[in-house]
Amino acid sequence: MGLKELRQKKWFKLLTNTYILVLTLYVIWMAFFDTNSLLIHLELRREIKKLEQQKEFLKNEITKDKEALKGLSTPEELEKFAREKYYMKKDDEEIFLIEYEDSLKIKKD
């Protein structure tokens, strides 16, 4: 099969068409090499999904914190929270912390 016969084939004419060649190069350039390429768009889309999940998580945390703040609205509840979480005490009190062996965070070998 010579060059002359090859030029007569329909698929060869289609592939060597100037417009098809330019369009193919343009599509390849836009998909892989351009600053706004398809690959960068896919990466940014993944990052957006990740940020949206983080946003939902943080909204839930804000809701939980608002409920906790509502629970600390009275002085009695605030005092209970301070005593339990931060081991605060009144001046004339003594606090004894009792730790059981199974509640300690020390690893046994």
C-alpha cells in the first residue's frame, strides 16, 4: 500500500483534515496543559466536597456548643461544670480525687 492509496482512504482524509487536527490539539491542550485544565477542575471539585463536609461537621459542633452554653445559663449549673471539668473548689473546701486502676491511662506491659 503506497502513499497514494493511503491518501484515498476516508479515515486518512478525516485525520489529516486541518480543522480536525487543530481541534484535537486544542482539546488535548485544554484537558491537560492549560491553567484551567480538566485535571485541576477535578482536584478543586474534590477539595470543595471535602470543605463542605468539614463545614457540616463544624455546624454540628456549633449546635452542640450552643446547647452546652444554654445548659450553663444558671449559676448552679456553671458551678457544677467548673467543679467537674476544671476541679475548681471553694476556699474552705478540700477535694479528693479517687482514681481506680482501670481508669488510669498508663499502659501496662
